[in-house]
Amino acid sequence: MKDAEPQAIRLADYAPPNWLVNEVQLTFRLAPRATRVLSRIRFRPNPEAGGRAFFLHGEHLKLIRASVDGAEISPRLVDGGLEADVPDAPFTWEAEVEIDPEANTALEGLYLSNGMYCTQCEAEGFRRITFYPDRPDVMAPFTVRIEGPEPVLLSNGNPTASGAGWAEWTDPWPKPAYLFALVAGDLVALEDSFTTMSGREVTLKLWVRPGDEHKTEFAMEALKKSMRWDEEVYGREYDLDIFQIVAVSDFNMGAMENKGLNIFNTSAVLASPDTSTDANFERIEAIVAHEYFHNWTGNRITCRDWFQLSLKEGLTVFRDQSFTADMRPGGVSRIEDVMALRGRQFREDNGPLAHQVQPDSFVEINNFYTATIYEKGAEVIRMLKTLVGDAAYRDALDLYFARHDGEACTIDDWLKVFEDATGRDLAQFRLWYKQAGTPRLDVTEDWDGANYTLTFRQHMPATPGQNEKKPMVIPIATGLLGPNGDEVVPTTVLEMTEAEQSFTFEGLAARPVPSILRGFSAPVILNRETSPEERAFLLAHDTDPFNKWEAGRALAKDVLIAMITGEEPPLAAYLGALAAMLRDEGQSPAFRALALRLPGEDDIAQTLFDANVTPDPARIHDAAETLRQEVAEHLQDMLPRLAAECVVAEPFAPTGEQAGQRALALEVLKLTTRLDGGKAAAAMFESAGNMTLSLGALGCLLDAEKGEDALAAFAAKWQGDALVMDKWFMMQVVHAAPEKAAATAEALTAHPAFNMKNPNRFRAVFGALAMNAAGFHHASGKGYDLLADWIIRLDPLNPQIAARMSSAFETWKRYDADRQAQIRAALERIKASENLSRDTGEMVGRILAA
């Protein structure tokens, strides 16, 4: 039996809460199957509200008793919560409820994770803990008492009292319920301290399970760097006596910024050279920074409602990207940001799940924790900073913090701050928040012998619910290079505001070569007729790291598209440019490693689709394999020298410099494996002294179909480490031949270590299947059927992860009629499953509506 169709929630229907909260006091009496939660909440009427109806959210709660000002009452239990008759004046509400943490497989609210109590309340999980106005514009200070036998009892704020079997915490800063946190269990802490810019000493604690202490030092250093950076760059000082992080093995997200008590997925905090790759270290550093930065951009200033989600997430992603760029210089981090944006957000924009950075409506808010909200939201902030300049940006942020500290705000509040601080009219810029889709920017040029003109035309394809689009403000950072490679016009930001607009550079001695969209100054798709020779020229001479890399990537795409469509590929130009770039020792190893990687198969599929060519995943895969072989053979004389250059003589350190050397070493190893059948990879696997090289060598052996013994040795060594075993599961599916990918994933679900209730393990198998584009989209349809089977199984247990995994089907309209029919059948089967959750139902419905 299916539930009634859930109703959409609309931004236009926002109304202020009828009641505000002065103070919250909570007592938890922990028990695995019957935790009691006692709440004492002081309410006051909201003078800005239009009514006095009293409603509290609540789900999966057993109400024991309730009272108003000490008098017992019998509230009316209704769908989604309760109603009660209360005085039209300030009053005190008290309630006692019972919840079952052990049965909470959704990992929302209070749940048990391998014997440890943990909470996740964003976006609407607090209503699974007690009855409360669970909306972000209701903010209050919290006092929490935890009673239980667990040795460590933690909550938000500062510790105020404790004894045998109990602890009390007080958070003096008003916060919405989604920022509430509680953790209780057998934990040990790495302890440190940080002295703020005003001289206050803050205690830092990073809590883990016993045995994981040796994996905490990197995250602690990342935290201290983040705290110092936020002071130096944004003037933001930490505001409690203690800051704590807890690592949890069962967690739907990467991490959560709960005030003073951040809860992290273990994958986002635990690190050691033996068990973590360089990518893991970089991700941990970024996530630690992201969650800490939320203390001001998300906690002290939060969202009025969930339609404003990018107000905190887009801004905080931009802040963590800026932090990473400062920690790992050289332009490589910006390239990696854009690769992620294109791989996730552009794909979202080009399909049925496209939505605005500020959506107009949603059915389930959990489905809008998307690349559009996060990564595109960050790009919008980046553009705003580009348009107003660094100094004006800092002035505007200072005003934002001063004006809105302690408030729940809107995106309009954010933009009004910039208008007041800079005097700019941002009415047109608001369209970046209100229009879905990725703008296309077509470029033509004119040269009259002295003056050079670039003409841009912008347009945006229709997206669900938005057929007509208005012209956007697009900052186009542009430089010009002379015929000898010298820069004749340095980077200049062209501000485009019209549907078509021209910009002229006067008094040039020779026709220049343009370098357009430097630093990827706007999240657009740039279309310009360019020769292979010009791309090779830019790869050799462009001073902008992003556009230098982009030239090589575009040249590789030219080759692959020609191979797939049966045209003559510019292979010689690409191979020659690649070799020249690798010989340039002025380029960092990290940059050269990125330049050696081919565009992803999903990227090629979208490029073909945009050109009105139906992509064939098998042909794309074959073309990529052919080009990789061509590259290996062309560079074979250079590979030994490059491999020797990449040897790191110093002890392992998770620095950007060493990570770049290892990245280049592994790209060289991939090419070498194509020539020696895996001999070098086998030697590296045996001798690797860190997880980066070990895992990279294992991938090469799997590609060479000689990885069976290495897989067995890897599992035997790491079977006791869940995060490393996630890698073991993932590698087998990602590196499976297309015809074997679904069968490999299916076989792994029968492995004793597979646990569908653990989000990391589920993603390690089925996220990897979706990443194996040729395997997932194999003509047999087995990948579609298998994923649908497991989404149906997972949905009753963890609807958030089931819904997110269904996005693997979002590109289905790209493909041929047979694949479309197979995917539609899989989606219809999910949609028809019994008691389908609101989360998954909304996602599947939006995808089917394409």
C-alpha cells in the first residue's frame, strides 16, 4: 500500500512561526530500545506572526505526558506532530517522550551506531527526538542533561557539570534545532588547544573509538589551521570554551556542523599514511575546515527556511575552497573544484533534477542537499567577489556578520548587504539564484589589423518548470597572448549583462590568441571554434593554470569525439602538446598529473548529447581505452625518466607537493602498465609504503586483469579496518570490465563484510557501479536492474541514501531507445514498491518526468 502523494512545500507560502522559544532544557535517559527525553521549553508569542495556533513537529515519538505551566494536558496527535490549546501569553511547555534509537536505521534523530548513541538533526531530524517547532527560524539557547552508563556523554556548548553516569552541557548561543547534537559511548580523545586572536584559550577534542587514536593528528592540525585562517581572512573568532569533533562510522553525510560538537563520518576525519590516500587527506582537511567555518556562516547566522540553504552551504563551500587554495597553492585546487562541479552539478543542471540555487518548492528537503546548492552556490559567491573586488567583498562580509549575527536570514538579506556595502544594484545578479541551468556562452571574434573584438552570446536551455530564461550577469576573466606566447593583455574581467555583447581591445601589434574564462570565472559552458593548433599553443603558453589545463582537456575531447564519430582525430597535435607539457619542468607534478588524465566518460557522453549525437557508452569506453594506449606508446621513452622524478625521498607527508609527486607517479604507472602488462604495478604494490601508492598499484593490476592475488593480499591485511575495506569494495567495481561490472557488484553484496545499513559500504559498491559508466550503462541492462533492486531494499531502512543513489539514473534521456526503456522499467519498479519513502518517491518522480 502506498501513502498519499506528499504535498510540495513552497517558498511563497512561508509564514513566520506563531511561537518563539526563549530557552530549551532537555534531559536524556539513555536506553537502546527505550530512551526517555524530557523537555522543558519556554515559549513566547511571536508578534510578527499572523496567528496563535500551537503546533509542534514530532515523528516516531511515544508521548508519555505533557503539561503547560505545570498543568497536565492531553495534546491532539496529528500527522507530523501535535496540537494543543495554550494561553495567548508566554508559557512553559513540558513533555516526556520515548524513542527507540536501536531501531532507527534511517540515521536521523537519535540512533545507535555500533553501540554509540549519535544524532543527526539536519534538516528535520530533531522532530524524531522530541516535540518541537523543528524549523530553522526558531532559535534558542539549549541546556542538556544526559544520563546513562556510557563513559563519555557529549552535547553542544560548554560542559557545566558532571558526575557518575551523567553530564550537563550549556550552549549559550541561540540555535535552531537542526544544530542540536548528542553523542554517548566508549570514546577516547586527542586533546589540544588553540589561542584565539583575542588571547582566549580554547580546548580542542577529537573523539574516536579506542584503537583509532593514531588516525587523529592530521584532522586536529587541519582544525587549528582552519581556526587561524578564519581569523586572518574573515576576522572570525571562535566563541565557546571548547570545540569538539566526534568520528561516527554510520553517518549519512560527510560531517555536520552542530554548534561546538561537530559529528563526522569516520571517512572524513580518520587518516594515516598506511590507510588513507592523498585524496583522503585533502578531503579531510577541506571538510574539517568546512564544518568549522559553519560556526559563523551557518550557526551564528543561519537560514530562515530551507529554501535559503545555499546561504550557508554555498558560502561555506566557497570559504573551504579558498582555504584549500591557500593550503595547497599552484592553481591545481581550482582545477579540481571545476572538475567536481562539471562532473556533478553540470550533470544535474542538464537533466530532470535541475533546480535553482534557491528552489521555489520541494517535497523532501533532504533531496536538495545537492551539487547545485553547494558547488554552484559557491560559484555564485565567487562571481560576486570577482565583480565587487577583494576589498569590497571583505567590507560586505564584515557588514553581514555585524548586521545579522544571531539571526535566521535569507538570500535577499545577503545580497542587500552587498548592495549597501558596495552601492551596486544586484537585481540582475539575483537571477543566478532564481534561474536553473548552466548558461551557454558562444564566442566569435574579429580582427581588423589593430583592434581585436570578442562577441559573446549567452543562452540557457529550458529546465523543469523554467522554459524562458533572462540574460545573466557573467564575469568573463580574459587575457590575450601574442603569437610568441607572451601575454599582451593581462587578465581583465569583462562584465557581460546582455544576451549579446562585444568587447574590443585596441592598439594591438598582432592578432592575439584569447584565453577566455580564466580561473573558470563563471559556471558556464564556453563554445568557441578553436583549432587543435591553438589548443596546443594555450597548453604550452597560457599563464593561467586553469586555462592551460582546459586547453589540454579540450584537445583530448576533440580526439575522443572524432574517434567516436568516425572523423579524423587531431591525434598528432594532442600527443605532441602532451609531450611538450610533460617536458616542462616549470609545471608542478600535480598539474602534469591532471593534464595526463582524459576527460571522464560521462563528460564525453554529455558533450555528444549536447551536439545532438546519441552517446554509446561502449564506444566511448573503447575510444578512451584506445587513446590511453596511444598516449602510452607515444610517451614510452619519457616514462622511465618521469617515474624517477616522482620518487619521494623524504618520509611520507600529506603535503600538496608530495601528493603531486605521487599523483604523477601513478599516472605514469597507468601508462606503463599498458606497456609492460603490470610488472611495474606489481612491484609497486609489493613495495608501497603508503595507501596512495598501494591503492594506485592495485587499480593498475585490476586494469591489467592481474589483480586477483593483490586483492586477496589487500583484504587479508586490512580486513579489520572498515574504511580501507570500503576502498577494497569500491576498487573492484570501478575497475571491472563493462560486461562484468554488475556481476562484480552483485557478488560483493554476498561478501560477509557487506552491510547495506552502513552508508559508506553501500556507496562503496553501488556508488562505484554508477561511476563505472560503461558498466552501469551496459546494453544488457543488468546494472540498472541491480541498482533498482538494492534501492528498493534500502529505502525502508535509509530513505536518504536510497534517494541519493537513485540520481544515478538522472541522465537516462541521453541514451538510445533500448537503454531508455530499461531505465524507465527500473524506475517504474522503484516507484511501484510498497511504502516507498517520500525521499525516494520524489527523486524517482522527478527523474521519470524528464
